Amino acid sequence: MENTKVAHWENVFATKAVNEVSWFQEKPESSIQLIQSCKVAKDAKIIDIGGGDSFLIDHLIAKGYTNLYLLDISENAIERAKKRLADHLDKVTFIVSNSLDFCMNDTFEVWHDRASFHFLTDENDVQKYKSNVSNSLKANGNFILATFSEEGPEKCSGLNITQYSVEKLEAIFGEDFELENCFTEEHTTPFDTIQDFIFCNYKKI
């Protein structure tokens, strides 16, 4: 199953241009604003989960952040990001890994995910993800999650996904994280379709 997932995403990033995927954003405004609202130091450890070759890291570098981590299951995605960020490799640590298997000895001040959580359709994987976020964040660390809302698509990139409401997210994360902010947002894809996201900003308890 894991090899199938890897093969799927390797193919996506080998065959699609950066602006030919539904999640493309030239400037991910909401993610940038939520990260800035955490008011962490510019050298704080910030990780983008499933970031692929999104432009979030570029914009964070432009705003002065210097200790960024980009994780994706696809080596092709990571290689594309490395090429684009060639002048800033000292500010970014690149990690090829599934978000469920990822483990570091150190901890982060911000965990951001706009890409991977809704692809978890097995309850055990959801619980494993939650544990991984909790274990990977410092005390009072910031967990920023953007995932498909109940008005969002039922599939993405040909794969089944899970839709969420704030109540569903609270049932998963509310015990370990305090919800600070939550809103929905319509994302216009490069194909002029609309995807409805729910953004939540949590603080680790």
C-alpha cells in the first residue's frame, strides 16, 4: 500500500507542471498569515507537511524565516523544490517521508499541513498522525491544519479523501490541542473549479 502511494505521487510530480495540480497557489495567503500570527522567532523551526513544490516556503523565506523544513512523500516533488530554492538551501531542510512515518529527535514550533491530512481515510492512520503532531511539537507549539471541508471535494488527485467540519476536527484533536482560530475558505484551482477548505489554528496543550 505504501509503495502504491509513493508511486502515485512520484508520477504526479513527474508528469504535472507546478501550476497543473489542483492545489496550486501562487501565494498561499491564509497559510502565511496563520504562520505569522503564531509570532514565533524568525529562526523558529517550522515544518510544512506534504508541501510538495508549493510556494509557501518561498514566501516564508522572503519574510525572513530561516529554519524551515519541507516534507513530502515524493522525491520528485522535493527535487523540484530544491531546484527552485537553490539560492536558499541553507534555510531549508528537505525530507522525503510519509507524514505518518516521519520522526525527528528535535521538535518544532510550527507544524503546517494544507496537503496531507485529508488523504488519511483509516482511523488508525488519523490517530497515528495526531500522535506524530503532538510528539513533534514543542510545548505550546502551533498546529496549523487546512483540510477539505464537508463542502469540499470527495476526491483529490484521483484518491479518496475525508471531509471535515470543525466538530469532527475537535473530536480528533481537542483533547491535546486548543483551538485558537477556525474558518472556511474557497480555493480556486487552476482549472477554475472551487475547493472548499477548513483552516484551523491549534495550540498544543
